Amino acid sequence: ESGEAFADALGKFAADLEKARRLEFEHRWDQVLRPEHLLDRALRVDSRLWERRRRHDDFLALPLGTGCLPWEPALADRPCPEGAQILAQYRKLHGVPVMVQPGPGGVVGVAGDRAPTLGAVRHLVMQAAIHHGPADLAISIFTESAGDWDWAKWLPHVLVDGSGRRRIASCPDEIESVLAQLPQGEQQHPLGHLLIVDLPDLAGGPRAQIRDTLRDGELRG
């Protein structure tokens, strides 16, 4: 009878883990907006548009894609050896959002074939622009492919001032001009600043200044 009770307890433990993992999976997806819902929030000028402020813990916390991530469920006690074997089967979450949250000076690199990579970065920029208002986040874009980023000129986050100048650069002169407009210190410029660098290299000329800015500054790239 004790053996049956032990087997029942192990079965209940596995069922509880399955339920907890399912709830964690749902919770993580509840924290992000799917692309169609993201666009809808912007088009309807939803009350939650630009809801994240720089003081919030989720400032610039953005999903880059989905993947398999480790998960450690909260347990009241250390499981027995048999329970540990069951627990090992539940320590991963499949198909959940993979989040990035660049802090000051932080850099996120996205590599791969251009079309899907560009799509992923565009999605990151759209999320940043919809979750964070231009009073909290500025965006600058450096690229050789101006056509791929033409849509971004409509984002208020790239505007420099009322003159209509924008922080989108696709040639050396424009790169130098945008670099000159970047914040030089946290105290003087309380905005968060996201730099999008869509360039093949940062080896020379004005491009090297972008590399130095990312390395030394308070900016996110």
C-alpha cells in the first residue's frame, strides 16, 4: 500500500508540475503583444500606448522571438530522487518569448539572412516605439539601406526638434550630423536612447564613432 501511495504522490507531483509549467507559459505570453495586437494599439491610440516610463522595471524589455528557455518551478521542499527525475523533465519552457532588455551601454546583436533579420529588428523598433513615448525614448537609425527604414521617419521618436530634422542617417555626412545630436550624458539628457545600426561594419570614418559611442556611452544599441 505504501508503494501505491508513493506512486500516487509521484503522479500528483508530475501533474502539478505540468499545470505550473502551463501557467508559466501562459503568463509569459500574457506579458507580450503579438504583432497584430501591437499595431492595433497604435492605430486606435489605445490608452496603453506609450505606457512604459523610464522608471519602470519593464523599460525596453522587448521580445526578440521565441525559443526554449530554462525554468525552475518554486518548490516547498527538495524532491526525493524519484521526484528529482520527474522534475528534470519539466525544467524547460518551449515556444516562449525570448526577451532582451538592453541597459545603458547595452548592445543586442541580430545576425542572419537579411530579410528575416531585418524583420526581427523592425519588430523590435515598433515595440519600442509603441510601448515607450518620445518623452522617454529617442531612436536613432544608421543604415546603408535608406529604403528599408523610410517608414521610421513617421516615428516621433526620431524627430530632433520642431524643425523636422530626423535621426535617420544613410550616408557619412548624415551619420556625422546624427552623431553630433546624440546625448552626451545622463544628467543633461534624461531620455533613454536606442541606436539602430544597420551597417556592414564600423571600421572607419564616422562609422567608427558609432562603435565608440556604443562602447562608451549611456545609449542602447
